[in-house]
Amino acid sequence: MELNYKIAIIGQGYVGLPLAISFSKFYHTIGYDKSLDRIDELNREHDSNLEVEVKANELLSFSSNKDDIKDCNIFIITVPTPVKENNLPDLSFVNSASLLVSKYLKKGDIVIYESTVYPGVTEDICVPLLEKESNLVFNKDFYCGYSPERINPGNNSKKVNNIIKVTSGSNDTIANVIDNLYQKIIDAGTFKAPSIKVAEASKVVENIQRDVNIALMNELAIIFDNINISTSEVLEAAKTKWNFLDFKPGLVGGHCIGVDPYYMIYKSKEFGYFPDLINKSRELNNSIPNFIIGKTIELLSIHKKNIEKSKVLILGYTFKENCNDIRNTQVEKILSGLNHLGCFVDIYDPLIKMEHNNLIENPFKASNKYDAIIAAVSHNEFLHYTINDFKQISNENLVLLDIKSMYSFSTWKF
């Protein structure tokens, strides 16, 4: 069967595109996305996410035509799984993708999910959709697997091929088939989980662990700020112990760490247990933008600068360094809060090209002066700025809030 694999990757974002390119080295692969603009740019060999180099080859094609996936026998679903405004899981994309695939599902086909979900979504929610629309029987006529994505945007050393891949299947035979499939493209190797639910749970646990640990660092940073000692200096001393976990405080946004814990919270509450630590960590991390706003106002007051109508520059708008992904960016909350207080806020982020009233061109090449500057995201480009660079765009005394501890000369570090 392997020689006849034809793979459809549903969703051509940060996860799906690298997969499509990788699998096309061995198999006929179709990268499907419902966005005509996305498919158009990929067919022009351009990735606006700036994550991978897109090059045409005879085994790879991109399409927004649903019928183009009808002859595929491996379907890999890599669509977003965000949360709604009330932080409940939003499975609308994965449900829609399941319905799409179900229309073309044939006997012997395999559907693999990579979208982050809580344990049980694949078998309890997606499989019934596949069965109903296809009139096929799960684990008799078609099969499923789950292999959580581990894409790390902005990190050139951690690409899809050199990150260990967790795999799983709906029975032992299919688990082996799926594991062998991914071994073709994953140089770092695979880990075959004993069940789909275990694989699903492993993904959310990865990001919950980071969320909880960052929340601890954020709480400590607030304590140290009150004590008036440097958090970064404390952590430098603490991490000399061999088993210290080197997490740092900061803004927690994006489509993984800032979202995945809500999936586990939802599932846990279904069984009558409220996960207090996970929930409190989310609350604490969500409160950090307000803390940064408060420090900005405090420092403006200390330097006798009028808060209302103060000009503030924010460096960085993406949710993390060195990528152009703005999903769930916590910088937006800082912007909104300062605007609400009457400040005039400019944002400079060289990695994003979008329509936004507050985005400006390089301020270090302009004549604007700022009452406060917030270094929010540690893009490589920002690391080279000097104290003179900041002084030349500052009104009188430099007020530089350094959330990522990038500069030795900052007025305040988180």
C-alpha cells in the first residue's frame, strides 16, 4: 500500500505547509486550504508566514478545490483549534475539516489529526462525523490516528523534521502504519503512543506545563518587583543548581500555551474536577498586560510625565520573538489599556505587514519623541539597539520598560 499513498494535508498554515513539503519528497501530496489567497501565494512559491521555502516539485500541488483531494487515501488535518470568547474549545474548524474529508472517504483510507484537542475529540467527536457522512464503519472500513503538531514558529533550529513526533493509531496495525509514515520525514525519530487519547493528552500537557511554570515565574517577578530586586539576577543565581528549570517571566499569548490549557480545563470539568492550578496559572498569565500597564503609568508619574496624552512606543507586536504570528498576542491588551488611559501609542514590529492604526515604520529613522518605550518582544533586530538609540527618540529622561530583559540599561525589567 505504501507505494500508492496519496496524501492530502488539510490546512496550509504553520503546521500543514511544512508537512506537505516534507511528505512530497516521498509521496504525491496535495496541500489543501480553503483560502484562495493562501493557495495563490503558495503556487507562486511564497510563504507569507516566512517559515519555509516553497519550491515546486512533481509530487506536490496546492489547491482550494475540494475535489482535488478525492483520490487521496491519507488525510492529515492541521486546522486551528482556538477558544471562543468564553474560553471554551472551538472545534468548528476541525469539525468542518472532518466533514470535508468524509465526503471523499473510501474503504482503507486513514485520517490523521494533528490539531491540538482535549483527550477524546478524535474518537468521540470527529469519528462519528466521518462515519455519518461517509456511510463507512470506523476501524473496519476506515481508520484514524493522532499525531500532535510540534511546530515552533520563528525557531530555525526546530523544524518539523528534527523534532520527535508522537504518533498513534486506532488499532495496533494502523498505529504501526502511521508511525512508519512519519518516520519517512522525521529525522529525529518518532514515539508511538499506546492510544489516540494518550497522544491527544500529551500535546495539551506539553503546553500546560509551560503555562504553569511561566505563571510561577511571573508571580515571582511581581514579588521581586515589590521587593525591589532584579528577577533576572535572581534567576541567574538560581539556575546554577543542576535541576533548576530555566523558565522566564513574560507575556503568554499565541495559539498553543495561551489556549491549550482551556481544552484540558473544559474536559476535566466534564468529569467533575476543577483543575485549580491550571486555571489560576491562566488567570495570572492573562493579568500580566495589566501589570505592565500599571508599571508604565507608575514610571511616567515618577518621571513627572503627564499620563494622559503621553506618547508611548511598543517594540514588537507578535506573540513571540522572530515570527510574524499575531494570534492571541498579549501586546494588544497593553495597547488597548494604554489607549483607554489616553496615551498615544505607536507600535513598531518589522516582521509584520498588516493594516493597523498603531503600526509605524522604523521609529529610529524618524523624528518622533516618546515619553515611554516598552520593549515587548525580543526580535533579533531589537537586540542591537543601544542606549543612545533609545535616548534619541525619548522625551527628556529615558523611560524604557524591558519585558524580556534585553538591555542592561533599561529603566525597568520584568
